[in-house]
Amino acid sequence: NLSEKLDKALHVLKGHGQITEINVAETLKEVRRALLDADVNFKIAKSFTNRVKEKALGENVLTTLQPGQLMVKIVKDELTELMGGDAAGVNLSGNPSVILMSGLQGSGKTTFSGKLANYLKNKKTKKPLLVACDVYRPAAINQLHVVGEQIGVEVYSEEGNQDPVAIAKNAVAHAKKNGCNVVIVDTAGRLAVDEQMMTEIANIHKAISPEETLFVVDSMTGQDAVNTAKAFNDVLNFDGVILTKLDGDTRGGAAISIKSVVDKPIKFIGTGEKMEAIDVFYPSRMADRILGMGDVVSLVERAQEQFDEEEARKLQKKIAKNQFGFDDFLNQIQQVKKMGNIKDLMGMIPGASKALKGMDVDDDAFKGIEAIIYSMTPDERSNPTVLNASRKKRIAKGSGTSIQEVNQLLKQFNQMSKMMKMMQGGGGRKMMQMMNR
Ligand code: GDP
Ligand code: MG
């Protein structure tokens, strides 16, 4: 993928070693190739490397103490600039603020509508309303209702009404009457740009004059994403871009090209199928991610959002009193799972994306563990010391695992409890000793 290639291209320069002009030129050629491979538009890639070269020469890269690091910094800054500089928020000034989703079928509009509603709802001051304007497939309306139920947000739809413009207008009136201050309008898309779809979305746009018109695009579609963005922007003059499916093995090319082609900011990214897999788009963090340095800040933010502070405090007390049990362990696992796909999360840790390559890490990793814990009695969960051989045998049978797996889990659990106890008691030194052993 792009980050690995850029990583490799910059590798020579990253150390403190001697750098020659030939070296720089070679590296930039590699950078350009990496960008092209990631579906970045040819012209953009070329002007990008030209700017980097100019800057590098301007700052006398070759004579500084750590030329490699300076080069990496220049590349990162340029990438950041290319993707939009600062993060752009959504305009929520209206009452209600109307947000219109546009994009092709399958780009992730319905999923993102739910994610955004959930994201805003969690901000406490917002009461969103989801609107189903994809009237062509009954399944589409149903899909939005399922999403709404999942996140506890009202969904407005009209059975039998085939006119999305009327539905959108009625929905805004409904929101006003019911105190909803954000209206998120999900629309129908087609598999490719066509006139009927464009006319329809333009009509909805005209009828409800949204504060925000967002263009949702699948980042896996590469250069096509850029062409689609252009077509929609010509008709809607949208306010921002949502890049979905930026999880897994996605190439980052679209993020780099879109901003320069339509000159509209990328506002959010989707990083998974779950409702929590939404992140504000920060160009500089994306540049870090592309460069393979990992998106640690996003990771920490997501963790902070998901971990209930109250829960954390309760847990701390339990650990201090030596009452940490399997129920708490299960709870921890569920907290981690709530944060999204394990692979996505680990991919944000610097260096981890390399280590993960070819490895099969997913939520299933926890399935065995959960099954074992569910097969324990409440008493066994809170007091694992009672687990003797016959109980272990029963648990293995009940959970469809083996005694070895049960033992393995117990061992991990004991180690974890011990470690947490040490961390609590300020026994950092003791822990270091243990880890060294
Ligand atoms: P729509 O036709 O534009 O409404 O697209 P949907 O919201 O129905 O999404 C199409 C498919 O893409 C569904 O299977 C979603 O679960 C999936 N999807 C949407 N966003 C993401 C994302 O950020 N990451 C991943 N991996 N899948 C996504
Ligand atoms: Mg849809």
C-alpha cells in the first residue's frame, strides 16, 4: 500500500547517514511512483514531488544535521497541505441544520448517515432526525430504520410516497415540530453517475437548501472516486467530502487527489462498518498515516470517547481491592470491541501495520474467550480461584473449547490481574523487573 511504499522510499533518508543530491532525486522518484501506484493523479503527483524538491533545496537539506528527518518533514507538510491543511467541521448553525447526503450506491451514505447521527447525538446538545429518501428499494428504508434503532435516533420515512423531494420537505417540517435540531437526509444513489440521479439530488437540494451537502465516496474506488466527486460537485457544489472504507487495505490515493480536484475539504472518514467507526478528518494525521507513522492521536481520542470514565473508576477500585474478576475482563473485551475492528485499531499504532501483514486479527479473536467466560457461573467469574479440574472440564465442554484453552485463559487472566495490581500500587519498578524476566 501507499504508506509502505512511501516508507520504503523515505527509508534511505530517515537515518542520519550521508545524503547526496542523487539520493534525494532517487527518493523523490520513488515517492512519485508510490503516489501513482496509489491512484494519485499523475499531474498532482508530479507537482507534489516538484514542490518537495524545491523546498528541500530551499532549506538546504543536504547541509543540515539530520537531512533525512527534514526531508520526511517536508514530505509530510506537503501531503498535509495537499489534503487541506486544517480540519474542517460541519456547519450546524441552522435550526434545524439540514445535512444532505449524496453519492453513488454502495458508497456508504446510509451507514455514514447513521454514524453522523450517532456522533452528533453523543455531543448531547444535538437531537438528530434521520430521513429515508431512498424510495426505490424498500430494503433501503428498512436499512435506515435498523440503523436508527441501533443508535436510538428517530427515522422519518413515508410508506408509499415515491417522491423524495416531498419526503425531504415533510421531514424538515416534522423536525421543526418535534424539536429535532439536525436533519440528516439519506438519498438514493445509482451504481454510476447518470442524469436521473443528478436531477433528483439537485431537486432535493433546491427544495430544502441544506446547510451542509456532503458527498460520500468509497475510498477503495481510487481514481474513479475523483471523477465521481467532480461530477457531483458540478451539479451540487457540495460543502465537503466523506471518505468511507478507509479501513483494511485501502489505498490513500483518493484522499490526496480529491481535495486538489474539487477544492472541497474532506470532513470525516469512515473506518469500518460499525456505528462508532467515524473519525474527523485531520489532514496532518492522515499524512502521518500515509507515511506509516501511525495515527496515534486518533487512536487515543477514539479510546477516550469509548471508555466510560465512570466504569474506569469502578474498575480501578476493584483492582485495588483485589476484586477484579472475569466479569470485568469480559467488560474490558466488550469496551475494546466497541471501539471498532481490532485490525483498524492496531493499524493506527506505528509499526504495527507491518507486523500485522498476513496476520488474521479480528473480532473473532475474542470469541473463544467470551465463550469460556459465558460458561462460568457468576461465582466462578468473580472468584476464579475456585476453578478446579472438574469445573474446568465442565467449562471447556460448555464453551466448545478444550481444557488447554481454559487453562491458557486462566493463565492470561492471572498475569493480567497481577500486572494491574502492580500498576495500581505504583510498583512501576517491580513491573519492569517482571517484564524483563
Ligand atoms: P449506500 O448505498 O451509499 O447507502 O451505502 P451503505 O451505507 O449501504 O454501505 C454499503 C456497504 O458498505 C455496506 O455493506 C456497509 O456496511 C459498508 N460500509 C459503509 N461504510 C464503511 C466503512 O467505512 N468501512 C467498511 N469496511 N465498510 C463500510
Ligand atoms: Mg443507502
